[in-house]
Amino acid sequence: MSNELQGEQIGELRLPAELSGPLVVEARKSVPHEVCGLIVGRREANRVWVTRTISCGNTAPPRTRETQFEIDPRRLIEEERSLRNSEDEIVGFYHSHPASDPIPSMLDRTYMALWPDAIWVIVGVEVEMVGRAIRAWSLDLADGKSAREVQVV
């Protein structure tokens, strides 16, 4: 995954139910801690097609895992290498919010600025409305610092 701007704003995330369901289960099992992982798929114009997710252990310091996540950079590099001869690539990241809505926090937006072409999926554990537990975001390319919601299909 490149960390340079691609130029076209992501408008839609295609996330099959067989992948979204396990993300919610993983997030609920890990309460009160955040879970995190990689999103693998393909880009097509302004759409991202998810083909699989890769759960990664949250390597943030234990005392901060209720509100923060970190993915071991070695794991990211390892997964990027494994995809070299594949049509798929790492297209984004996911994490959970155990006690808040699935809306990017200030820290989340900081991460988004580091990976501006990535899709950012947030799983809300306390969300009551079916279908809204998973929301997707991308960096707003117009200002380079705001989060822009992406439609999850």
C-alpha cells in the first residue's frame, strides 16, 4: 500500500457479510480493548472491494488499549510482502471502538493523515442499530485532515 495520495476520493467500500460479521464478533470478544487489523482487497476507480481481513494483535501499551491501537509494523511489511504476486493489496485498516461510536477520533484522524489513500473501518461495539456497527472512512483529500464517511455496501 502506498502512503501517497492517489488523487481519487474513495466513495464506496464493498464489504461482504462473511467478512463484516467476524469483525463485529472479534470486537465484542475483546471488550474493553480495541482490536485492529488489515483490510486486503482491490481498488476500482473510487471503490474498494474487500477480499479478506487480517486480524493483528493490538501492540499498543496495555494501559492504553481501551482507547488506542497499534499494528506491529513488521506484521504490515510481512503481509505486504506476501501480497507481492497477488492482485490484492492492503487497502486499509480496521479497529474497534469498545465504548464509543464508530467515528474517527482525533488520534484516528492523525493515523489517516499518515496513510491518506487507505480505507479506515471502525467497528462500534455498543451500536444498537444493525448495519451501523461498521462504518468506513477515508481522509478528505480536499483538506487533507478531515475524515469523510465512505458508504459500506
